[in-house]
Amino acid sequence: RVTAAMVHAAASAAASTLSPLASAAEVERFLGASGVDRETAQKFRMLPANYQSLVMERGPVQGVRNPSSVLCNRIHDVESGRVSAPPSVNAHGVAQMPGSNPAIEKMIKDNDLDSSAAGVLRSLPASKIGLALSLKLEEVRNPSALIMQNLQEHARTQTQMVVSKAISKLR
């Protein structure tokens, strides 16, 4: 019998491997375990999803004397660029810093993308770069918003496919 917990676990695992964007559920779990004050929690919720992921990748903040202060410092580090996505690895196993893809950098420059969209594009795994580069941005009023929307929809679709496969294996 497939339980809701099994489906949720499969969806969470799939989402974490398919997207550099934090899901709302991941954010709420992180905040629930952190013990931060309301103001800090709201500030964290308002961050772009890729920034939330970078903050969460630094680990939990519970168990420290002032978790709100620790989380605020991590948010500041990400917003100021002191913390960025880890290097990706190319097909030859050589580490590449985010943003080293010339096609992605050209897309960012040509379309005057905001820092959130640029950050997401730079943190994409190699398998998703083709999807991003295929977006038609020439006639779009807000290309940054289109990029964020398309990548989130793609991650959601991929998660649904993985969950469907996991459910069919459990039956």
C-alpha cells in the first residue's frame, strides 16, 4: 500500500535532486527546525528560491545561542555574494565555477537578467543548461521572471514524473 508519507518522501527526494531552487515545503521544514523569530523567518521566505537553497546548504541553525542572528548573517552572506553555488563538474570531472559557461553568461548579458535569474542560471547543472538556453526571451517584457517560472515548472514536472515512477514501483 502506498502511503502519503511515501509519496511525500519521493517528491522531496526528487525535488532536491532536480532543482537548484528551494521548495516552499523545504523552506518551512528548515524554518520549523531552526527556532528563529518571525521577522527573520519572513525575511528568509522573501529570498529568491536559489538564495534559500544556498542558505540551507550551509546546514541547520538550531542549537546555537541565537539562531535568528545566525540565519540573518547567512542571508546577508548570500545576498552580498560571499556565498555562491558550489562549482559544478564537467564531463571530464574538472570543477568549473558557476557562471563559467559562456552561453549562459551571454544570455544573462544580452537579456539584462536580474541577479536572481542570473544566480539560478549559473547554478544549473549541465543537464539543465540546454533547457534554459532554449527559452525565447527576445520579445518578453520581463525575461528574468520567465526564466524563474519556466525552471520552476520544469522542476515540478520532473518531480511529478519521479513520484509517479516511485509509486508504480511500490505497487
